[in-house]
Amino acid sequence: MNKFDHLKAVEELQTFRMTNERNSERVTILGARIIKDNYTSKLGDQIWPFYEQIAVAALDVQDFTLADFCIDKLKERFTEKSLRFRRLLGMRFEAQGQLDEAQEVYDTILQEDDTNMVNKKTKTKQKSILIKYLARNKEQDMIDALTKYLDTYYDDHEAWLELCDAYLSKHMYDQAAYCCEEIILLQPSNHICYLKYAEILYTLNHLPLAFKHYCKVLELCTDNVRALYGLQLCASKLLTSTEVNHVSDLHALATERLLQVYKKEPAESMKQLIQEYLSQ
Amino acid sequence: MSNTKVDVHAYAVPLLHAAKYPSSAVCGVLLGTNTTDGLQVETAVPFFHHWTTLTPMLEVALKQTEIYAKKNNLVIVGCYYSNARTEDNVLPDRAIKLAETIKKNNGDKAIIFLVNNKQFSKLEQDESAITVKEPFNSEEVSLIQKDTYSKVRGLFSSSAYNRVYDFDEHVENVSLDWLSSSKLAL
């Protein structure tokens, strides 16, 4: 039987906190074990972000016992005066589907937060909008609310992302493309923004533009497989077009890079399949 | 009247895919055969868990799945969707569009599975967590194996969804064999 490595678990949890990855099942398993084995006494000051992280993950997997345990510990230390703590209470209501109560919590936080914590304020404002509309399936209202919000807080790239996704779910690709353009302005070296933009452009059948943006993704992130596939696909459709230069060169390049990427993989069947796909 | 039969893989893989990404919409295609008695839905291939309304990777995944299906003496017979929100049981337009494309290549036959999210959270009941949406022909649908529901319950207890990979994951890490998710050992 494997000995549970507490130190490794703590490190893993720290990594999740940094990367903001939503891996709630894993986090609750690790957190619950650390708590059960009383390893919490070895965490020092790290124990507070730990409890917060486990509480959020526990709410995500509907483990209210674990969540309440962590929330109570945080309450003892920070009390309800802490706005950050109160956000957790809001989340707890959300997890139980009590959207009205959650809404109230977020709204009171917004009213009381007149400090210079701009980041937290916008995040809470965002959350308030999302609960009001997204959770209740009122997508058009949410689009209106987010648009209004972004008029003021136009550098909130997460909000732009939410708006983009809202438009995408309604197949409003032009508007979604516009959101991507704003995100690209805010994060000009984030290849994922360009990737999303390229895919939206392809969906809109703007092949030359999609083609150019796939190239940009590969500039920022060498051999990005998704972009290679996209580039190869665009190029194969543009071979007869005179609008864009270097199509056949880039088509060949993308094909070659894909073959190279798959060459490193052991599965013979996969390699054959890719070769067949690329030769079509 | 023809019968549509569903193998346990075709029932399990979409649910496992949906469970792996509980906060997202997921989708994929169904593989099977067209027999004289009707459609036999054998298994499913998971495609996406994000950007599900965008088309380029859909084209790539479909083409590759066609090649894979042929190698395994199967054809693409339909698609499956799972919405992100629990109460959302509206079949998305893109599901219908995809099914139309599949129909064209499959002699005018295609089937759509929509995961019934409410029933999905009650797997202990012996009721289907998948709604079969067939806007194309009305046929009788039945599960081939009698112990499908209990098998699926077992899969969930063992977190089998961690063994299911979709195309989105594959392009992040090409060593993940997404197509073999359709051959998941039960």
C-alpha cells in the first residue's frame, strides 16, 4: 500500500492554487486526507489559503461536511467582517442552489467594499452579474449586463471572456469575434486568445483571416497542435485562392510539423491514422 | 418496424465524458452499424468539452473518426451532447446540424443522444440518463445488455471517467489516444 506523501500533496495543492486549475475532485481528496491526518498543524500560515481552497473545491463536489469544516475554521480566524470570507458564504449558497441568498451576499459585499481593493471588487461585481443571469438561464440579460459592465471596466479580460462565451452559445459569432479582439488587445502575447479568434473566424468562413491568425498562434507557441491542424485545414481550403500568399508552402509546413509531432509517439495505429488523414 | 439497439459502451462513454467535465458542455459522435433490423449503436468517441460551437476542430475530429471507424468496421451513426447546466434539456442547434451532416453520409439515418442531466445525478435509479432525440425517424430504442445501468454505476464508483480522453485533450497531449476511449474496458 502506498504511503500517502503529505508534503507532496501540499505542494500539489499549492500548484493548483497558482495555476487556478479547477480539479476539485483531486483537491478534496488531498485536502480531506491532510485534515484527517492532522497534517494541518504543519502548514503554518499556509493553512488559511489551504482551507479556502479546500472549501471551494468541496463546494464544487457537493461535500458540504468538508466545506463547512473549512468555512468554520476560516470564520473563527477572520470572522464575517472579512469580505473575502463572506464571498465563501456566497459560494456556499450558490452550491446549494440558493441563488437569491447568494445574490444578497454579493450585493452587500459590493456595497461595503469601498476600499481600494479594485480587483476583488470587480471580481465580486462580475460574480453578481453571473449569478443574476447565467445561473438562471437569462443569457440575453447577462449579455446586456456584461456589456454595460465592460463599458466601465473594459480591461477585465475575464469578463470579456464570459461575454465571448455567451455570444458563442447563441451562435453570435461576429460579436464573439469582437470580444476576442478586445481580449487580444489586453493580452497580446497570449496565444490562446489568437487561437480562439482563429477558430471563430474559421467558423465565420473568413478563411484568409483565420489562416493569418493560426500563423500568429504558431509564432507565439511553436508546434501548437491545435493551431497546426487549423493551419493545415485552412491551407487545404485556400490552395486555389489567390487572396493569400504562401498557402501551399504553409500547407506543406503544417503537414510536416504534424507528422513530426506524431512521430515521437509510440502508438503505430495513431501514426498511420494521422498519415492517412493528412494525405486526404 | 425497425429497432435501434444500444450497446453499453454507447451508453457509458457519453456519460463518463460528461462526468469528467461537470461544469462544461460536452459532445462527441456515436459509432455503430446499419443492420437490416435497424441501427446498432456500438460506442461513442468523445470530441470536445470547450469551444463546442466552433467548427475547425470539428472537421478535423470528424475526418479522423471516419478513418478510425472504417478501420473498425463501423460508421458514424449519430452524435451525443450534454449541456452544462442541470436544468438545461434543450437540444442545441449545433447537435441537429451535426446530425444532418451525419445523416447525409449514413443513408439518411442518424441518432442523437442528449444527456438528461437531472437523471444523471440520480444514477442509483434504473432509468436512462440519456434521452434519445430522433427528429428523423421514430423507432424503438433499447439497451442490448440487461445490466447496463449497474455496469455504469460500477464505472462511476471506480472513477472510470479518468480513463476517457477527448479530442480537446488529445491536441494538448498527443500521446492520449482519444479514439480508443470508444474501446474503454468496462
